[in-house]
Amino acid sequence: MASSSDLTPSAGNTPDPVSGQESGTVPEAVATTGRGRVRLRRAAVLAVPAAAVTAGLAILTAQGALGVQFAISGMPFTVTATELDGNGFAQFGGLDNMAEGSPNAGDTGGQVLVVTSVIKEAELTKLCQSVDLGGTNLLITAGGGTTRVSAKDLTTDSTELSGDAAFDNIEIGNDASTLDKAGPKGRGPIGVFSQQADTVHIKNLRQTNYATTAGVFKLPGLKMRFSGSGC
Amino acid sequence: MPGDRRRGLRAAFRDWRSGRPFWGGLLLALAGAEVLLTMKASLKVVLHVGMQGVAGYLLPVVMLLCGLLVLVNPSQRLFYSLIGVLASLGTWVTSNLGGFVVGLLLGCTGSCLVFGWLPDQESRRDRRRRRKAARVARTAPPPLERGAGEAA
């Protein structure tokens, strides 16, 4: 059995029903029921450091020192940002499949036509992400302060994308399998329309996404909360 | 007749439950499932991102397995609970902030419950009564009364 972290005098660290050392005055109370129980002090030995590490992770993330990976889907969610600057941009069409028998499928046959955008290095100001959970929204905001949100290999599958965009060295109409400006991640299936650019700047970005993934996502000034309204 | 059988089943389940850190293991397994649920991005996109995307699936699966193993094999609970708490903390980085915090908290709580669980404990009421008796005996132990207590 493990270390005797439980300090109560009557702590039975071993299952044998030997009477507590000091409580010999009440010997009849010693009979055990044969059931296991959680001893709170023992649990606290693990709970205290776990809580400390959780708090540490949250603080590091909020300061932007620790990157976080996102990958959610199945439900559409909205992403907005006042400004997006990216290096290495690629965009192509694709088809996302939902899990078989997904309740979100509706009459779409479980498939969603999406535009996949890949940005090799992206920086965003005032990022806001919201998921409609039916009645309430899970709202995540970050990058409102001086440090911006940064992401590597940011991949989004969107059904809607709007904003004021400016591109440098854009090439439109490439075959998606020949793209090279967004690195190895920014390459699509053969025979699909695509476009790519060296840099991209978008103001007042608004996306409806089915999936977002990023190699690393740094979220300074992270805030997560439930809210009645989305982004 | 069917009622008897159901009662028998329920009693058997209670016995089975009392021999293992049931709630801790269940919470840990549920936490893994919850994180996995929030991760259901299309596999194509995840493979796109590579190793880090796969880690996002790996950790919740480890949580789920640890939770189930705690129930199946309670004698190894310390090991499983430690792996479980580490995996839960890791999901903060790899899997949507630990399934939007919910899975992380459930997983840590479950692991702590498993860690703190001990077999063959007397019931809480008995323990409280015994502790109180011990305290009384310690604070005011006139030799006469103590002798009486021991005789009882």
C-alpha cells in the first residue's frame, strides 16, 4: 500500500481490521463494512498539486507563453478578429464528412462543402470564437491587449468567410495539389480549384467554421465564458 | 420473481461497486469521453496538422482507458490515477483546453478520488463516532471513567 498520507489516528491504510491505535476505548466500532471509501486527506495529496498545475497552465496560456491546440467540429462555430496578418496563404475547396449518423447532418447527407484556408504563420488581433450550444454560447476571446494571438499552420474549414482582404503575389486558379506558398500543410487534392498568396491581410474578419486546427495557438489575454450572444 | 432477481442484481452491483473506486474511475472515463467528443474534427484535417493533432486524440484515449482499467483492475489504482491526472492536465495543451475545461476538471477530480480511495473502510458515521469518543477519552481521561470505557 502507498505512503500513509492519511494522518488521522484511526486511518486504516491497510485493509486489515486492526483496531485504531489510540481508540482502544471503543473497540466495537472497529468492525469494517468491507466497503472501500475515499479518504479525503489522501485524495488531497493529489488534488492540491493537480489544482496548482491547472492554475499554472491557465496563467501561462493567458500570458501567451504556452501554445494551445484547437480542433473542434461537428457544430459550426464563428470566429471573428479585427485584424489578421498572415504569411503563406493557401485556399482550396473541400468536402468535410460528419460522423456517420450525426444528428447535425440534416438533409445534407452528412457532407459539408467547405473552403479550406491554410496560413503558415498568422497573427490576429481581438480574436473571438463562439459556439452556439443551443440557448447559450461558449465564448473564447484572446489578444485584446498589446500582445496579439499567433498561430502556426492555422487550418480552417469554413462555409462562410467575410472581411476586407488584401493579398500580395496572389495566384488564382492553381491546381490545389501544386500549391507551395503555405508549406506542406497547405496542399489540397488534385484537380481542385485553389489560390495562394505570399501574404494576406484581412480586416474585420468573420468566419463560420466547421473545423479549426493549428500546430500551435498562442492566446494572450485568454478569457472563456458562457454568454447569451455570440461573437 | 422478476423483482427478486432485480434486487439480486442491484445488490451484486453494489458489492461490485464497493470493491473498487467506482465513482473516481467512472468520472475519469467520462472525462476522456467528453474530451474526445469535443475533438471530433474531421480526421483529414487532424492528419493535416500532423503529430500534434494525433496527440490531441491520444491523451483523452489514455484517460478513458485509465478510467476503465481502474474499474477492472482496482489493485493498480495508484498507477492509473497518476497517469490519469497527468493525461488530464496534458489535454489542456493538446485538446481544446481540456475539452473546454470540463474534461480537465472531471479527469482531475476522478483521478484524485481514485488516488484517495482505500478498500475496507468503516462507514463514515462509525468513524465520526469513534473519533469523537477518542477525543473525549483524550481530553478528559479521569482514570475511573477510562476504566469504565474499557470495560464496556
